[in-house]
Amino acid sequence: MNTAAKKRRFRLNYEQRNALRGYSFILPWLIGFLVFYVGCLIQLGQFSLLEIKIDAGTGTRQDIFVKFQNFVDAFTSHASFKQVLTSSVMDMLIDLPMIIFFSLFVALLLNRKFKGRALVRAIFFLPIILSSSAVGDAINRATAMMTTGVASSTAEIAETGTVSVSYYIQLFGDLALPPTVLEYVVGAVNRIASIIKGSGVQIILFIAALQSIPGSLYEVAKIEGATGYETLWKVTIPMVMPHIITNTIYTVVDRFTTSDIVALAADTYQKYNYGLSAVFSLTSTVITCLILALIVYLLNKRAFYYN
Amino acid sequence: MVYVRKKTEELRKIRASALYLDRKSKALNTVKGFLLGLFRAAVIIGISYVILAPVIGIVSSSFFSTQDSINPMVFTIPISPTIERYTMAIKYMDYLPILGRTLLYTGGVTLLQLLICSMAGYGFARYNFPLKKLWFGCIVVMIVVPLNTIQFPLYMTFRYFGIGSHVTNLHKTAWPTFILTAFGCGLKSGLYIYIFTQFFRGLPKEIEEAALVDGANSWYTYFRIMMPNASPAIITVAVFSIVWQYNDAFFANTFNMPATLLITRKLDSLVDVIANAERINSLRELQLYFDAGVVLVLIPVVVIYIILQRRFIEGVERSGIVG
């Protein structure tokens, strides 16, 4: 009798049981997220206000509360923080449109049927495998070696590189192209290897997006007499617009994790400047998130959601 | 004169006839198609070269003998190829045992990722619970704010791991990675959860309803019915996870993981070790050993990728990775 009453009191309705099951599935992640992720973010905030000293011998830790001294130091007296931060953000903003355009272009190319498509796809996704920091140096060196042929010394590479590039710059300058446009294009050409390397995942995402466009839309466009060019702009681009946003987020995050500013933060804490390192991480992340929010907001206004 | 006029008239008629126009447009189309194909082939071959060039460069120079490396006439194809670089690299990297350990580590982490991330994804896709929107927003936050941001707090967390006075130093072991992955905070876990969520959302609900009617509980449904149906998403996540975990330097550096556990860490010290043990001063020659080491390190992931790539790309297309 007693137990039966207890049972009745704790009996949950269907919805509550469902909620409990749902929580049981996400539980490991939820614990980890709260303990490690949120915990570490809070710690990061704390560290940015502290000066931490760790005794090298005993490993004991000593915290001194210094208010906003670390922020002041980072923005006024640190030698390279502001420069590295601006250059990292600028690099990211320059690479972003290039990577998006390039990966969309390649996805459109690879989405058609042609001979050897499987092989070409396998090659195009190779950069995902090779994007390792461990072998990064070797790959960069090999790229330099292969693009300049037998030139073996760095001086030689620089020479052959600058001669040809400056010639073409002058050529286009004589055609009265605006210098800012010219610089951007030249910069993009110089970065082509890094852009190709940085767009493996984006190509995959765009191919998946292209595959998910219903074929009936293309049939309608054909019946209405649209040319291939019009179909691209009126069907394909609007349909992949939401995925452009996804790719923008992925690209910005990817560029940020490999940027100099993250390397600087890691370098700083390895030199025992813990508080300063926390400030670097915090500032750069906040700035990146703000930029990301702005871009996504602007793109979202133009996006069209099919479903 | 009349004859000429007649002929011109005939010619005009022929030109205006449907058959002629049809042929003309067909010919134009073939030319257009051919030019487009040529353009596409040029672009594809060009980009493929940019991607493959460094790989070709590394592989070829790893076979260079010392004479080849000094000879300015030698480019890409060695005159007197040697496999000495490989024997040395295998010997000094302790290749097979360490590779085995690295693969075990990578495989273990990947299995954990698959389990935890698919569970979370299934929970988000199929159950309604309070605060669901907030938690899913947190997944997006995890994708947007990378682990690099909290690198230093993570370092401290595992440097002094524990509660109260029971504190241990977990650095130089594989524990931090396993603990973080088991709690859904591993390398790019947010992205994997997102992929699984999108995939499970796309599966028809009828299967589970049938299972429910037949009396299967939610865990049985998840393990025995949903997971076998989720192979596209599993393959996608598995390939990403294996490749990124194997190549990862973030956890390795943050937690100072030992070179006896990770082949990529061993590669970092390879040049110094060979320079010391074999008394080699020439940087150019040391570089050749390093190239051989890079090839050895990359072989396993390339093999895994080649085996899984077809299913991987199909999986990406079918797994609704893009939502």
C-alpha cells in the first residue's frame, strides 16, 4: 500500500518522461560543457584580472589581483599585440570572400558529371588531410620548391617571385586599374595556395548544398527559357545562400584558430605571462565574434530559406 | 544574272530553314561545350597541381641521395634514388610501435566522439525538453568559440586536476583528451553534434514509432535502430575525427603529450635526433630525412582516407551536414 502510493506520487507523465530521456542522451555533453567549457571561459575572465605566479620548483600557485592592469598593458605597452591583432583580423577579412567564392566555384565545377570525377574529388579534399600543423612546415617548403622550380635558395625564390609579379602589377597599373583593386587581386593571387588549402571543408559543404537543391527548380527554369547564367543567379545562388552563411562561420572560425593572434596568446602563456595571455585570448575572441555576428546579420538579411 | 539571283534565293531559304538553324545551333553548342570542357579541364588540372605539388615535392625529395640534393640540375626526379632516408627515419622515429600507439589513441578518441556526439545529436533531434533551444544555442557557441580561446584555462584545469586537496597533474598523459572527449568537449565536438543532430532530424519518425509500439525502450531504439541507419553521418564524423585527431597539435601542445605516444610529436624532434646520432651538419640533408618522416607520418591517414573517401563523400552529400 505504502509503496504503491509512493510509486503513484513519482509517476511522471509522458512529456516529463520524454524530457528526462532527452536529458539522459545529452547528459555527458551537458556536464562537459558546463564544467569544462563554461568553467574555462569563467576562469579565462578571472585570469585576465590576475597576475599568476607559479613556482617552477614546487609548482605552487600564487594569484595577485591586479584589476585591469593586464588590459592596460596589452593595449599600451605590449610590443606586438595591437599589430598582430589588426593583421590577423585583416587577413581573415581578406581571405573570407576569396575562400567563399573559390569554394562555391569549385563546388559548381565538381558537381557536374565528367570522367574521373571521383579522382578529382579525392584530390580536392586532400588539403583537409594535409592541413596539419605538424607537417605544415614541410608542406610550405615543398610548395615554395615546386612553384619556383630549381631555385633552391630563398633569395632566389624571392627574386623570381618579385620580378614577375611586379611586371604584371605594372602592366595592369598601366591599364588604369584602381590601385586598391589591383592590390587585392595581386594579394589574392599570392594567396592562392593558402586559399585552396583553406577551402577543403567549404567545398564539401557547398557540394552537399548543391545536391540538396530539388531538380524540379532547374526543370522549371529550363522550361521558362532561362540560360545557364540566369539559372545560376536566380536558382543556384539563392538556394545556397543559407549555406554561404554556414561556410562564412566555418571559415572565420577556421582562420581565427590558425591566426597569429592565437599563436601569440599560446606563446605568451608558455613564457609564463598568464594574465596577459588570457587578455589576448579574450579580446581576440570577442572581436572575432563581433565581426562574425555583423557578417551573419548582413548576410541573413539577404538570405532566403526554402523550407 | 537570273541564275545568280535564283541561287541566292535558294541559299537564303536554306539558311532560314529549321533544319539548317538546328544544325547551326548544334554545331555552336558542340563548340561551346568543347570550350567549356577545355576551360573546366584547365582549371581542374591547375588546382589539382597546386594541391598535389607539395606532396609530389616531399615524396620525391625523400628519395634523394646526398648528391642529388646538392646537384642543381636535379628537379623532382632523383638521378640516384635511395631509401636510406626511410630506413633512418623508421629507426629513429621508432616508427611502428609509436604509430601503433598513435592509431590506438586516435581510434579510441574517435569511438568516444562517435558515441557521445551521436547521443547528444539524437537527444537534440528527437526529444523535447525544457531549455532545449538554449542548449542547442550552446552547441553553436562551441562551434564559434574554438578551444584555442580557452587553451590556457584548459592547461591549468589539467595541470591541477581534481577537487580540493586531491589534485593531480594529468599533463604528459592522454587522459585530458579522453576526459574532454568523453564529456563532449573534444576536438570539434560541437561540429560533430551539429552534424548528427541535422542527420537524425532528417530520418523518418515512423521507424521509431514502430519500435516504440513494439516495446523497445529509448536506448534500445538508439543503439539498435537509429545507429545502424546513421552510417552516412557516422562515416562523415569518423573521417573528420580520425584525420583531425591524428594531425592535431592543439591537445598535444597544450597538455604537453609525450612523443612516445604521438607520432606527430616524434616527427618534431626527428631532425635533431638524426643530426646528433649520425653527426650530420648539412641542413639540406637533414631536410631529406624530415621529408621521409613526413611521408611516413602521412601514410596512415592517406590510406584511411583512400579507403573511406567514396563513402565519405556520399555520406557528406546524404548526411544533411549543411542543414
